[in-house]
Amino acid sequence: MSERDAEHQQWWRHAVTYEVYVRSFADADGDGVGDLPGLTARLPHLRDLGVDALWITPFYRSPQRDHGYDVADYTDVDPLFGTLDDADALVARAHELDLRVIVDLVPNHTSSEHPWFRAALEAGPGSPERARYLFREGRGADGSLPPNNWRSVFGGAAWTRVPDGQWYLHLFDSSQPDLNWRNPEVGDMFESVLRFWLDRGVDGFRIDVAHGLVKEEGLRDQVVPEGSEPGSAAPTGGSMIERTLRDEPMWDQPEVHEVYRRWRRVLDEYAGPRGDRILVAEAWTQTPESMARFVRPDEMHQAFNFSWLLAPWSAEAFAAVVTGTLEAVGPVGGSPTWVLSNHDVIRHPTRYGGGPRGLARARAATLTMLALPGSAYLYQGEELGLEEVDVAPEHRTDPSWFRTGEAGRDGCRVPLPWDGDAAPYGFGPGTGQPWLPQPAGWGPRSVAAQQADPGSTLAFYRAALAARRTFATTAGESVTDLRVEGAVLSFRRGPVTVVLNCGSEAVPLPPGEVLASSAPAGTVLSRDLPADCAVWLRDPAAR
Ligand code: NOJ
């Protein structure tokens, strides 16, 4: 295979993929909730931005208790979002625009309204229907205590009791019962789901909770962090992400990799003129090494690497993430991935302190990330510099908010502003607020307003992605001369030197032509690199 053919085949190795949180992207029918026709109509925005692919959060039939991550039918579109024809039209239009489409697969759990779970409830203890899930007897003389001390990621006990006295496991909300992946029926069902969407032309799958499918045999107790009460409904043991990251009998079991070997064989059958169809793991693993196990040559193509997102604003921390990631992924031949925001975490300008400084840092971290080898994931609205919205408690919808009282994830999911000066800012044809209220004063953040402003964050993203296509994706797979001097990180990618100033003072700028910078438009970078700023420089010798 020529180098060009290989590049086309393995498009994912350097792709920039844009996450569409479907409820909040664009609403065509005016019900205040985003939908597939709305997304299709707005695809030119993604083409103009310069991304290669989009990943769409779940749009299958679902009671929406966790906004689609609770699936009642994996092979149909929820009427809230449209129809199967709308899904086909979306894929076709995306392909016309040279955008690949990755859909979200949720195999760890179904909705409690899935026909399998309803049948399990009806069939009773010991039935084959119950064996598709993790039903157990309770502890204590009358079985009134949960079978073990596991906590839900969303807070509280991970077990719910049904009227006949048995308990079922749900690592997330009680409306999301965990499947029993040791039962072959489950694997067979998901293979048919993969084929259903592959036959409709999708280019890949993002695999939800990829590290959680198989639980340790015996379901032993988890180690309870000191000071927290087993089985309590309190938000014990750190943030939601910390709870998912701990080494526990429900995460990262070796048998989970068998599942992905089987799926990889299926996807390989479908590789065609558009290149590989891919699997991307959402796996909140402990270490870069455990992340790399998901991307061994016969498993997934990619795994989200959350270490860039979790790193504090520090040159040393960023350098350690780059080194750790490349060292882990290199030996298995995988391509690294990088991400700063998604629908589960606080938007990165807010994480970096908010306001003008948070935005400056966010742009700098993004520009640095886009220079790294491998592929990058963007989350809708980051190209507009959106910050986390402080959603009033009465409007919050996140199940983790209901289970723990922690603010939850609604703040990064507020519908996008497209144009205008008042809600719904062109999100849909209606006049009122969409499903989560948009803040006042969002007009200047809208796509239309930023499109008209060469100094906008949208213009910065477009320029950065264009520079990436020209300079970074052709710079090979390695990072050289990685250095931390004081608060400054620098590294080389082929002929390009990347410098990120994490300090609070300007620093002297090395020589070279400025190819891209995160500084506000109009800033002339000649002798100094301001604080909270990143730049790509072409070595004078390489011109
Ligand atoms: C990860 C998804 O990103 C998140 O939104 C969801 O709540 C959980 N998995 C459970 O499916």
C-alpha cells in the first residue's frame, strides 16, 4: 500500500473529531431539544471549522434519564431526535462534506425500559432473562442489604432491590442496569447492533464505559475510602471522575479485551473505500499503560487519553503527560489522542480560572494540543470559547445531581448559540428557552457574531486547524526536544517549534516565523511570548 493509500485508510491516526452533544447542537423542529435534522442542516459549520469527523452522542430510543446513555432500543432513533431516515440523511450529507461519522455505543448497561430488562423483571429469580443482567440475592438474614458495597459513579449504592427481593447492579443510575457480559447472548446482541449501524454507513463507534463491561468474578467488595460510609447516598469518595478512576473490581478487568478483539474482527470486515471503520474507547483507566492496552493492534483503534484534560495548568504537568502518553502508546503501535473538554467535564476555559485569563489559557492549551502527534477531540462550543454555565438547581437534569447534590454536568451541555441576541440564539425556530436555559448576553459568543470577527475564538480555531493540516499532521509521529524551562514548555514537531508559556510573566520568544498563535488577534509576537499564550514557530533554517 502506498503511503497515500495508508494515510487514507488510517484517516483516524491524525483526525480531529468534533463531539456533538445532540440535544444541544441544533434544533430543527422547535421543541427546544436538538435533533438529527438540526445537526444535518448545521454540518457546514463543521466543514468550515476544518474538522475531519464528528462523534454524535446517543440518539437511540431512550427514556432520556441520562440523556440517551440509557438505551431502550439500540437500532432505532428516538422520536425526540428524528427517524432512521434522518440518521441516513445525516450520514449521507456528512460524507458529501467529507466528514466521517462516529456514533456512540452504550454496551455496559441498557435502560431499565429495554425489553430485556422488562422481561427480566417479569421472569423472576433464576431465569435466563435475569442472567442477562447482574441480579443477586441481598446480604443479611432477610436479604435486605445490598449484595456488596459497590457505589454508583453517580453516587449512592450501585444496587436497587426489586419487589421479589433480588437486587440488580447499576454502576450509574438505577435506570441503567448493568449487563452481564459473561453471558454470550449479550455479546451476540451487540455484534448485531454493530452490524446494523455499519450497514447504514457509519465510520465508527465511540464505546461508552469501555473499561467497565466485565466485572471481577465473585463481585467482591470494593475498597472504601477512609471516612466514607458504605452504601450511603452521600457523594462519598471524591468527584465523579475520581470514583470512575479508582482501581476496583468493576473496572478494567482483563476479560474486557476479548470483547474488543471480537468487535475489531467485525469492523475490519467493513473497511472499504472510505478507509477503516473505527472503535474509540471511553475508558477512564488508571495509567497510560492500562489505556494503551485498549489500542493493541487487534483491539480498538483509539482510546481517549484523559491525562491532558486532567492535567493542571503547568508546563511540567503537560510535559509529563506528553512523555507518559507517547511512551505508553508507542510500543503497541497505537496513535495517541488528546482532549480538553467533553460533555462530562467542566469546560476548559472555566477549569483554567474563567474570564479572559481562563480563555487565554484554554486557547493556549488547545493550540499546544493540536500540535501533538495523533488525533484530537474537540467538544461543541469550545470553538466559541464557551464557559461552563451556572445552571440554576431547578433546571438541572443530570442524574448525578439528583443522586448526590453535586452540581453535575448540565453546565457544559447548554444549547449552542448560533445567532441573535436573545435565547434561543438561533438554536431552534422557537422563541423561548431551550431545554437548558441559555444565559443572557450570549449574543457576542454566537457563531454568526464570531464568524464576522477575525479576532474571535472561532477564527482562532479555524486558523489553528488549518495550520495543523499544513504543519502538524505531516510532522511524523514523534515529539523531540521536549523541555520545561521555568514555567515554559517547548517541543519540536518536524520543522515546527511549539512554545507554551504557563507562567505569569512574558518570556523571550525564540527566533522563527510565527505560524500560529493563541494570542488575541492583533497581538504582534516579535520578541516576547506573553503569559498564558502558545505559539508555533518555523525554524529559520527550515524555510
Ligand atoms: C459516560 C458518558 O460520557 C456519560 O455521559 C454517561 O453518563 C456515562 N458514561 C454512563 O453511560
